[in-house]
Amino acid sequence: MGTNLLKGKKGVIFGALDEQSIAWKVAERCAEEGAQLTLSNAPVALRFGKIQELGEKLNAQIIPADATDLADLENLFAKSQEVLGGKIDFVLHSIGMSLNVRKKRAYTDFNYDWMQKTFDISAISFHKVMQTLWRMDTMNEWGSILALTYIAAQRSFPDYSEMAESKALLESFARSFGYHFGIKKKVRVNTLSQSPTKTTAGSGVKGFTEFFDYADKMSPLGNASAAECANYCAFLFSDLSRMITMQNLYHDGGFSSMGLNPAVLGIAPE
């Protein structure tokens, strides 16, 4: 049950595909907390996903947009302001896709055209979203912009492949644009580094099930679920987090601070 944490706030959420998506859970949680929303995803995702169901459930308009296309983004934010009746208070970037991973290319044998496309979709799109919001003066003061990331930006996870570099770039954009948004518009920009999560996209990574179990054992609190991530996002969109900006915020049950958990070796805790 909501507490009206986001009552009166207007948000745009990118990336909801189906019920397993973190963005889907975030949209549900924000609506439960009283927010008005528009939902967006790439046209191809709208054809294959279930976002129409989510839009009907939340009474949220769906506005297709390729997040790598500036014209699409301009249209999205202009229409969102029309639909929502004013400027935007929060934005979630939950977008990522690796062509080399999808096409099973080894890290030592990349197609660089695919790599550049991966960076454009997974990271540069975040800069494009923020630059479009900036140029259109779309964000309300004390608004919140958030992107989902993963600890592979800081550590080596071989099967995560070029998405590791994508997330590192994404996090850098948050810090750099966060300065400008903070100084000029009092808008905060953060990234949220989430536990391995059983989403449609995440489950397609080689060895995901084994790594999910490993991370669950390594983390003192276990893996954070998509629903728990949605709770954290709602907090970060709320006025309770007004002074948090330019941060990479771990939401991973403690995984990021662990060296070794005896449970991984089959040793019971004392």
C-alpha cells in the first residue's frame, strides 16, 4: 500500500518490457505512491513486450521513442508534458543491449561497429536523454534523474562483456551531467547499481543462473529483488532524497562490500 510519497509528481519511465522488468516494477511502485507517469520504450519493444498492459493498468500513456534518436526524445518529452500537465519531476533510464553478446561474439573478437551501437543504446542514450531534458528545460527544480547500472562497471565479470564498459560510461555521464543539472536547475542525477535480477534481458547472459546463485550467497542480505529495487527508486524520486546526487548507489544486499562469504565455500556461519 502506498503512502503518497510521490503524490503530485510526474515521471517518465524508460524500459518496461514485461512483468519481470525492473522498470515495470518501478512504474507500478511510483503509481502506487501517487505519481503520474508516461511510459516509453523502443518501437520494436512495444511490439514484442507487454507494455500496453502496464499502461492500461496504471492509466499511463505510452509514447514510443528510440532513446538514441534526439527527435524521438524531443517528441517524447514534449508529449509527456502535455499529457501530464506540466514539467517532469523524475526520469528512469532502464535501457541496455549488447549486440556482441546477443550475437555471441567473444570479448577478444568484437565487431566494433556493434560495440559502438551497444554504447549508443546502453550509455550514450542516457546523455541524450539528459541533454534533451536540459535543452527543453523539461525538469522541475529538485527533480531526480536515475539510471540503472551494475557493479561490472568497477569489477571484472567476463560474461558481462562490453556491457561493463557501457555501464562505466553511463555512470560517468551521471557524475558529469549531475554537476551541471545541480548547479543550474537543482536537479539530481544518480545511478543505481542493482543485484543480479531475473529479468528477461538479464537471464539471457551466459551463466546468469549460476552467477545469480553465487551473488545471493556472497551477499549478507541476499540479492535485492526487482520489487525492492522499485522501492529504492521511489525513494530516490521523492523529496526525501533531495540532497543525493552524482552518486553510484549500490542496492545489492551488501555484495559490493564483500571479499568472501564463507557460505560460498559451503562453510556455515558461526
